[in-house]
Amino acid sequence: MNEMFKPDDEVVNLTEIREAEEDVGRNPSDNPTMGDIINRRFSRRGFLGGSLAVTAIASTVSPLALMIADEARAEGASAFSFTEVEAGVDETHHVAEGYDADVLLRWGDKVFADSPEFDPMNQTPESQARQFGYNNDYVGFIPLDGADDHGLLVVNHEYTNAELMFPNWATIGKDSEGKDKVMMGEFTKDIVDIEMAAHGGTVIEIRKENGKWVPVLDGRMNRRLHVGTEMEITGPAAGHERLKTNADPSGTKVLGTLNNCAGGVTPWGTWLMAEENFHGYFLGELPEGHRETVNYERYGAPAGWYNWGAHHDRFDVSKEPNEPNRFGWVVEVDPMDPDSTPKKRTALGRSKHEGAESVVNKDGRVVFYCGDDERFDYVYKFVTAAAYNPDDRAANMDLLDDGTLYVARFNEDGTLDWMPLVHGEGPLSAENGFASQADVVIEARRAGDLLGATKMDRPEDVQPNAMTGKVYCMLTNNTRRKEGQENAANPRADNAFGHIVEITETDGDFASTKSTWEILLKCGDPSVAEVGATFSSATTKDGWFGMPDNCAIDADGRLWVSTDGNSAKATGRADGLWAVDTEGDARATSKLFFRVPVGAEMCGPLFDPSGETVFLAVQHPGDEGLATYEQPATRWPDFSDDLPVRPAVVAVTRQGGGKIGMA
């Protein structure tokens, strides 16, 4: 194995390396964990084991939310109607009966009419830069001319699995104990440059023809972004000394974006790409006594997952010590203008961003929610200073440069404080190393530490529901939680399966600084008592899941959850998309709608405005155990011996038409 990787011997592939890194937990503060808060709160209230709290505080719920909840309780029925998929693991995908799941775009597919054909045996950086990238994650849809059946699909390409991408490169060898292990080949400059071109994102026009979605390869707005795409740094950190490099003495221009996980689409139709595990792309050591040492330790940089620094100086911190500060931001892209310069909006703070989902508040301001995807890190929201103007798109194009960033503190009485990360307020002062707002956003994690934010169990997607005033936070897992924190409400010291927190914003005001919260669901197998899962009794053996990751609210205000981490080894089932009831007697009932092939993670999901299509991103299929290009766990989606396994976006539609999941 290449010396840049230094995982333990139990780790056999890049995905497991990433998981092991995320399991570290780098938060040194003594702030209470979510487990501490839940335990104190519900042990004091005498919360009953095995039941699920359904709290409705009338003063904090909008009239519309109350009406929806009352109707659901009166009916006592699920909001979803479809024949559930059987849970399991095999080489292909499965969708509910009566639905079609069509592969829309695969790694290597053309993005432009003149793109080269995919030739896995002769890959080049130039070809990859004009083809669909690797490991599709977030999917967004922007209608064109107000149509539901014609628009722009925007897709993040999070990371690369070289062992599955390149022929005759990775082999099966032995670790120090004689166990079989994937051995990486040489990371040449060509390999590195192809990887860099496979990162980033894709904008591609799509339309429905005869009920099926197809790419429009001559679309005027089609575009590929990658690690070589020039981007502008805006907001409070723009031009700061800590962002200046030899290549960019201005501190305002950076090449590319990477590890784009979940994201968002703004009300004005721009695409947000959230940079997550940026720390893994850097090599080297900082000069002794460098001012960024503590900052980088808090983010785990440099982690050395990739060998890019051996061929590009900017990814070697010994040569460019400020370069990591130029990643970990939310990037805004105007997909309507293929010549526009993407902007890294530093006002939203620097972290391992998972998602940037938004909602227009009742006062017109726009509120964005983000999770910082690491064990013991925080949940954030950003509220724009100015209101959204639905009649003037140009007036909204810099809304993300001015506003207030907040970090969440969950209180044991069921309230939540959104604490402003503002220079000069409280401990965010020069005495603590924050000379300006630039320092606050560059070190957003440390700022949250000082404010006493709640240490969460790996917060990922955070999704607001405009119809109900609620916000759903996916907490994937936390295997570092210590013994002694368990109780009936959150009983797992080793929280392997995660949970979902439901936040209710006060009076439907998403900009409120005071909210309430409840646990919607504690995940895992409910038939195993010691797991402590709280799915409703109506949930079948196929309906439960672990490791909630991303989620979506469809046009009818219903919650759908996708997962990351279910496998034959972990839960005996593949990842997938589950429909989850949130109201009435059916609350916490979950049903499996779509199942990914072996080794894959379920990303997306995204519903089109009509609710008649759900776009799903199948990420790293075949990446199970000792998987290589020659020996993947599956050859999905092509199932051809001369083609590798390929991440792909799938469009799910109902046979004969109609809304997804409706009777």
C-alpha cells in the first residue's frame, strides 16, 4: 500500500479509510454531547423505554403544521402507499413494485455532444474533464422555463476510488498479520490528474421524453467543474492573510473544489456544493510553530488519503501551508451561466460541510442549514441579512456574503439555542485568537467549542420542511460515545446506528434563535432489544434501517431518508431510500422504497417539483471488502466484463405516471 495511507490493518479500501478517519472525533472541548443532553433530559422526565416522544408545543407550531398533524392523527394512517422492497444485499438495485429505476448518468458518460466516449482502458485527465465525474453525491434540479419535465440536473462528485477506477492498478496482498488486503498501485501524475478531473460537479440539461428522462448533450448550459476550475473567494475571509498562497497572493482566487458531499439549490436557482472531508487531500507537515497548527489539528489536516501533494505543491502543506484554509467552504455556482465563476461563500463558515439546504423565512430572509460531518461536531444555520427578491434574480446573487452564522446548543429541557458566531461577541475575541470575523469563519469549529455548542453524533444532512416549520437532522452514528451515557431515550454507548432529531422552529420562524427539539427516531434493528431502536410497531422487518445520512422533503411535505453504512457486515442489508412518517399514529413508521447494489451508498435523494420523479445517486457501488477494478463486488450498472463498476444517477418514475409513494 502507498505510504501516504496509514490506516490500521482492519481497513482494506478507501471507503473504509474515510470511515475510520471520520470515527476519530477531533473535538477536544468538554461541551456536553447530544447523548449527555438526551440522557439528562429524559431520565429526569421519566421517559418510557421503547416509546417515542411525540411532542407538539402549540405555541411553536404553525397553523398549517397543526392542521397537517391533526389530519394525520385523525386518519392514523401512513402518508405513503407502495409495496415495500425486501431488505437484503445483492449485485443489483431494487425498487418498489410498479416503479421503474432508469440509469440516467454513469461515471464516464458524455456531458457534451463532443465529449469522448468512455474508454476505461485509456483514461486521460482531458477526457475525464468532459465526462460525468466519479462518486455522484448531491443531486439538484433547476427547472427551465418553469417546466417540470425539462431542467438542469446538478450533481456533486465527492471523491474517487482509484482501486475501482484504474485497470491493472490495485492488487490483493497481505497485511502485517498475513490477512488479505487491497494494495494500492503507484499514484503517478496521470493517475492523480484523472482523479482531480473526476472530482467537482456536473451541470447537464435533461428532459423527459415519452415518460423517461434523457440528457441533452448539446445543452448550452452543460458544464463540468473540477479541481482545476478557477473559483472566487468571497465574504469575510476573502483576501485574508491566512488564505494567501504563492500562486494567489490576493487570497481571493482558488483552483477547484473537492469532496463535495451533499449540497443545495437556492431559491434563486443557484447550486451550492458543500466541501466536506477536505483534510484528506493534503500531505506534508507544517513548519514548526506555524500559526495554523492548532487550526489544522482541529480539522484533522493533513490526513494524506491522496497523493496529490507529490505532484502538485499546493496539496503539500510544507510548501503551501495556507492552502487547506481555502477548502471546507460552501461553493455557490450559477448553473444558468456556464461562463460564470463559482464563489466560495466564507460567511457560511469552514467545516466538513454536509449539505446546505435552505428555506425562505416568513420575513423573506433565507435560512441555510448545515451539518459538520464528524463525530462530536456541530449543527449550524446561516440567516441572510437581506430578504430574497423573487422578482429580481440578480438582486439575490450575493445574499450569501452577508448574514449571521449560528451554531446549535441542545438544552435538556427540550429547547435549542442558536448561538451567533460573531466576532467580538462573548469569547470570540482577540484574546482567544479571533482578530476578525475572518478568523471566526476560518476556525468555525473552535468558535463553536468556545460557545459551548452541543457535540453531536456525526451530523450530516439537515433539511427544513417549509410546510411544517420543522427541521430534520440526520445523525449517522457515533461509535466513540463512552459507556455511562446510555438511557431509554438514547441508550447506546456505542451508537453504531444513529438517530434523527426533529427541530421545531418557533412559530414557524426559521430565523428564530430559540427552538425546540425531539428525537424522531433511534435507528437499528428493533427486534434486538439492546439496540434500543424506536421504529413504530408498524415497521416491518424490511422497513428498519441504520446510519441515516441524507434526506429529502417531497412536494407533499413527506420525509424520505437515505443511508450510508448498511452492509452485509453491519446490518445484513444494503443501503437505500426509506419513506418515514413524521405525523400521527404512523409517526416513526419506515418503509423501504429503493435498495442499492452491494458496496454502494445511497446519496441524493431529490424529488422533481411535480413529485413524479425521484433522482437517486448510487455512490461507490461494488466497494465491498477486497474490491478492485478486476474484482469488484458487482459490475453494476452495465454488468459487462469489459466495463468497470460505475457510480450512477438513477431516475425513478411510476409506471403509468403519478406521484412517487402515493396511492
